[in-house]
Amino acid sequence: MKTHSAIGADMLGSLSLHQGENLIRAAQEICRWHHERWDGRGYPDGLRGDEIPISAQVVALADVYDALTSRRVYKPPISHEQAVEMILNGECGAFNPLLLECLRENAGEVRTVLEGDSPKDLRRKKLQGISRETLKNIDGGASERTLRLLDKERMKNNFYATMTEAIQFEYTVSPSMINISSWGARRLGLGEIIMDPCRDPTLQALLGEGTWDELSRRLRATTPEQPEVRLDCQLHYDGISRWHRVVTRAIWSDDIVPEFEGVLGTVVDIHDTHQKMQELEQKASRDPLTRLLNRASAEEQIELRMQDTSGSRYALAEVDIDNFKQINDRHGHMFGDRVLQELSRRMTGSVRHSDICCRAGGEEFFRFLEYNTVIERTIDRIFSCLCFEMEGCPVTVSMGVALGETAGLSYEALYRAADLALYRAKGSGKKQYRFYDPAADGAFDAPSNGGPGPDAQ
């Protein structure tokens, strides 16, 4: 429990993006030290007094207040007055006396702010006020003050869009038109107003084939109760393609039968994040030493392949390096790692596009393949390739092979059968392969996880 703050700070410190920004530095301070206490009795570092960054001190106080006034599974919420009294009386740990004095002086304002309108509500009321003043002056001409307010709101929206590097847009059904923020239009090389956008060649080239239709389909499927749509897509401009996230809110009329009237939306460049996530997904699916698929990823791909190509003929070869512990003991683990890498290189050296290879763990490997011709010749070629010599050390393998036509047409059945055949190959002296034979291997009761049963052992 008391390690979560340090772990969170380490996660922030390992971010590949935004390092050095004030926001990230403050977030790290808060994350690591918001459980420290003024008297040094907090965690994780036991900081005392002003050793604790002020950002973490403030959040620590707010965190305690929130815990007291919120409903939890183990307690009901208490009132604002009770929470403030308990904090000031020292019942919730020691805090900076200056912060406690600030809390005492501003307790009333804290309550007012927390119980009042959210920033979104305040902004909506402000815009409603502008609208009312505009309507009031519609007969006599808009007042200078109203025009200034409208210009100010427009300037604020453009400023926020520029600072966040978000492209804002509005689409109306009648007339069919898109209005793009000034900064966004310049960024994409478009006009600020695009009439009949579904037929505009420049916009359609920027979106790429199918993107407009997919976004339109999703927006038409929204309802007044669920109007939001999010779509990740590539935009093509300045001779490059970059991933962006389109976040939209459909606008529906207030009629008894609501009608789709348009869209408000924003477009954010997520290309760097998207690429980073792809790299992380790639790393998560691969064994770090051999770069082969790991077991979980391989099993998922095999099951999908068997679903997509039902009726094909499958084989699963399970490979285990003979006497690998002795190799490690005699030559060292670094040498053993090189043996694993060389074996994986040999496994992938003759792999067809449709084959799936993986390191299942330790010195155990899988190879899944589809076949149409005589499988025995292919298996013999694979086996021969996997026995070699490295720096004077002979490396041999044992291999069990299961065929779908004899083992069953599911991954689990193939794995059980290959495991039993491997067990028989190792029990027969190693350095050989065996095909699953129901007559020979059926005496062994393989449990669901694929390992040999008690009788086999």
C-alpha cells in the first residue's frame, strides 16, 4: 500500500514525452510526496517540514478533506464543517501551520466553490448572457459592448485552440458546410469555410478514402442522449500522413422527433503517442531475448488463424532444448542466452509467412504451421535445422508434433498432443522428434494446461 506513491512517481519519471515540463515536475512531486506529513511521519521518504514540496503539501491537505467529505465503502461522508474542524484539530495528521491558517481563513470560500457552478456551467451562463444582450439589441443594432464581447469570446476560442494545438470545427447539415478554426485551417491547408464538404476534393484527399463515410455513419447512429463519437484516423497533408483523433458531439434538434442538425468537433494530433503505443504493444507481444512472439500472443494468433481458416490442415511442433541446464551450468547463462537466440534465429530462418513461431518460456519453443503436402518431410527439415554446434558445445533438441487430423481441431487439443509427443521423445533418449500417436500417447492423461499427467510422470 505504501509503495504506490513512489511507483507512480517512477512511472511519470519514465515518460518518453514531455520530460522537463513544469507540469510533469509538479505531478511527480505530488505523486511521490502527497502522503508525507509535516512531522515526518508520512511516506515514502519520511520528509519533514519544508522538505516537502509545497505542491505535495497542498494536495495532501485536499486529499484528506476529500476523503472525509466523500462516501466510501467503509464510512459515510461527513459535513464540510466537521472535516475542517478535524483537520484543524490535528485529528488527520500534521500539516504545515501556514496551510492550516489558510484553510481556516478560506473555509467558507472553499465550501462555496465546491458547492457552486462548475467552470463549464459558468461559461455556459456567460454565453447565455451574451446571447440575451445580442437579442435585446437586434432591432436597434448590436451595441458596441456586445460586439466586443463576441469578439473576445472568438479570440479566446482561437487562443485556446492554438495553445492546445487542437483543430476545432463545426458542421451544419443545412446548409452543408464546415467552419474550421483559423489556426486549424492554416495547419491543414484548407479554407476556413468549406461548402458541400462531402464533395470537396481537397478535404476528401486530406481525410483519405473511407474516413468521411465512416465518421458520417457513426454520427448518424448517435442519439440526443449519446451524441459523442471518437475516431482515430490518418490525415494526409504537407506530403505526410499523421494519426489524429477526431472527437465530436452530434447536435440534435429539440423537436418531438429530434433531427440531426450538425456536429461540433475537435481534431488533435496523436501521431507520436500512437507510434509509441504501437512500439509498446510490439514489445509486450515479444520475448525480449529472442524477439519471437511470447506465449500469450502466439496462442491468440493461433486461435484466430484456426478460426479464420477452418478446414485447413494444421501442425503444432513443440521444441525443447536437451540438457539446457547442464549447458548453463557448464558454460554460463550468457552462453545459454546465445544458444536461445541462435535457436530462435534458426526457427525463423525458414519460416513461411503463415507460420507462427514463439518462445513459450525457458528453453521451450513452438512452431505452428499449415500444410497441404507430406508433413513428415517438413518436420524432418525443421528438426535437422535446430540441432547444431556452438563454440564446441553440441546443441540438440527434442520435438513433439501434433497434427489436427489426429489430435483435434482446437489449439488446446494440439498443444496437449504435442506436449505428450514431446514427453515421449525425451523419454526415448532425447535428440529426436515424435508425432502424436493416440495409441502410444493415449495412455497418458494430459491435464487441461497441457502438461503430462500423473501416470506419465
